[in-house]
Amino acid sequence: MRFISSLMAHILAFFHDSVGVSWGMAIIFLTIFVKVILFPLTLSQIRSMEGMKKIQPEMKKIQEKYKNNPEEQQRRLLELYQKNNVNPLGGCLPLLIQLPILWALFQVLRFPENYNIDFSNAYFLTMDLTQSNSYWLLAVISGLTSFIQQRMTTVSTADASQNTMLYVMPILIGFMTYTLKAGIGIYWVASTVLGIVQQWFITKFFLREKQPELK
């Protein structure tokens, strides 16, 4: 993990020192770089989630019909997954692979001094990158963009608890952004906005259903 954090720190320093941008812009450039590198995993994750969305109505029917027969329910669900070429774990595995990189980047932004990065007097749009509990607007933007992204990726369901989390999680994320350093908040907002753009791009250009040929 230390190796990955050091690598992220070197790339961040490259954008600041060699490209010549501010530390705030360097964070955004690094976020873009990470998103590009992880794009294949993101594509696989979104494809899996979209596949699960499509078969959701059939899954509900099976779960309701065989709710008193768990073994038959699992067998029918497995057949449904195989028939539609869907892996129920396909949305989780790419995320697990991404987590070490995201955690390493978080550590660099949280403790930049441990990686020979000096954010002293570093500002981005008047925000001091080392300060927390100061930028409520950044927290609001973080919460709103998180809600939009979650709304785009969540499978529609009648489950009240899941629908509640759709609103609760963005509030928690906004609060966390407010309590953490502004540098982390900038990264989170940039990452979420880029995630929304990626979701739209993938849905439009990679997941379009083939139109039937005209005879």
C-alpha cells in the first residue's frame, strides 16, 4: 500500500512541478489520470450493474414464487444469470480491485507531508487545501453529485431501506467531505463528477442495444 501511495504522490508532484499547475489542479489531473487507468474495470462494473437492472423484474418474480423454497429459488436465479450472461458479483469485484488505489490516493491527500508534499499556502478557488470544517459549499456539491451518481447506478426496487439509503448516503458523504481536508473534498467532487460523465459515456456508447435490421 505504501508503494502505491508513493506512486500517487510522485504523479501528483509531477503535475504540480513539471506541468506547472496549482496543487488543486494537480489533484484534479491526478483524479482524471486514475479514472483513465481504471476505465476498463469501471466499464466491466457498469456493464454488470446494467445487466442486473435488466433482469431485476424476473428476479423479483422468482424470489416471490419460490420464497418458501430457497434451494429452488437459487437454482432458478442461477439459470437466469446464465441465460442473460450476468455475474451477480461482477459489480463488486472491479470495485475491490480499485479500492487499494483509491485508499492510497486518500492517504496522500490526507497526510501529504508523509510523502514530501507541501500544501502550505496551497489554495484552489480560495480554499486552503489543508483546512477542514470550513467549506460547506464543497460539502453540498459533494453530496449532490454523489446523489446523482447513486441515482444513475442504483437498481430500482420497492425495498424501502434501499430507497432510504439513496438519500442518506449523499448526506453522510457531504458531512464527511465537510470534516475532511479541502484537498480530499476536491478529489472526491472531481472523482464523482468524472464518474457521472463516465456513466453517461459508457451507457451511450458501450451499452446501446442493437437496433433490429430493417428488411
